[in-house]
Amino acid sequence: MENPKNLKYTKTEEWILVEDNIATIGITHYAQDQLSDIVYIEYLLEEGDDVDADEAFATLESVKAASDVLTAVAGTIVEINEDLADTPEEINQNPYGAWMAKIEISDPAPLDDQMDIETYEKYAAEERDN
């Protein structure tokens, strides 16, 4: 699966789509592949909650492991994708369409630390070779 070019990527395998002042967040194809079959998602925060950059807002459980999903930006959660609670397998089937949360950005500075597609793919290749 090809990684979309219009996203930002974190070293913890989240993707971020920024439109206007809203960051939409999900996990990368690589992350869902490593987790294997995702069977459960637990949201740790709710709509209206303020978050710091790199704060855990959800936990994914799979047949292999559990993993936290981080915010990547500071702001206020404006929407949670509650549909994933009933269909967590959607993350495996469509990781770049199965967004998990939308955050109104209060501080865009952490976005400067995230990777564009070229940097992410170079980083990912180096990390996966180790």
C-alpha cells in the first residue's frame, strides 16, 4: 500500500491530515500491519477534551498486541470516530481512510517536528532495516 503524499507522519506511526485548523489523525499502514488484526479500540479521551502533543488518546488492541495512538498536536478534540468501536477491522482494511480523531489545533508548532512523505519513507526504511 502506498503512503499518501499529502499527510504528515510521526515516528510512532500516526498520520496527520491538516485542513484549515483541524488535524485528522489515524495510524499508518505499517502500524496496522504490525498490529495484525485489530479487534478493539478504546478511546481514552472525549470530544471537548484539551490535549497536549503526543498524548495518548486511544488504545488499539489486536490479536498480537495493544498500542497507544498519540495526538501529535496540541488542541481540543472536536470529533472522535465512534464508528470504529463497532468496526475496528476498518483500520486494517483502510488505514488511511479510518481516521480516529479530529483535533482543533491550538499550537501548530509540533507539526514542524512531523515528517513529510519523503522523510517518513526514508526514516521507515532505515528503522525497518535495523
